Amino acid sequence: QVQLVDSGGGLVQAGGSLRLSCAASGGYFSSFNTVGWYRQAPGKQRELVTTVSRTGTTNYAGTTSYADSVRGRFSISRDFAKNMLYLQMNSLKPEDTAVYYCTAQGRAGTYWGQGTQVTVSS
């Protein structure tokens, strides 16, 4: 049974930075086809923030995509040795306030973390 646990959220002022972390058990980030982060703001639908999709035959290659609203400010990374997924968020804006979820998609299905709250004050 794959479980994802995300953490690292908090309250930060506009212009600040946070790094979110996602730990996996029962599976490995190196084996999933696609991993990434989504977010959901109050009253809004869950939206894609960033994903990395495996390309070719090597687990270390990947195609990264970002939502236009975060491109240039957010960065996704993976640490296969620690089996961790990260989201570095810089130059945060009040509109980045949301619950952030890590996700991993493999052959057996799609998995989600429980979510971590990010609040950006103006």
C-alpha cells in the first residue's frame, strides 16, 4: 500500500519562501510514471502546480511542467536516495494560499498525500 505524507506548509509573508516535502512509503518515487504537486484554494477546484513525468528508460530523466502562475518561482525536485519529493516555493504571493498535495501515478493507480496548508499574508 503506497502512502504519501506531505509536510512543510505554514504561514509566510508575501515574497517569502517555503519548501514542501513529500515522503513515500510502500513505493518509490523512482518507479512512478508521474509525480508532482497540486493545490486547492478555498472555493476553488484542485489545480496542477507542477509535475515530472518519466521519459525514456531511465528513472532519472524526466519532463517537467509548471503552471504558468508559478513558473520561474517554484521548483520541483526528487531525491531518490531518500525517496522524497520536494517543492521549493520562492517569491510567494497571497494567491498561492492553498492546501498543497503531492501526488504519484504508477501502474497500480494514483496516490495523494493528505495535504499541507500554505498561507501567504500580504
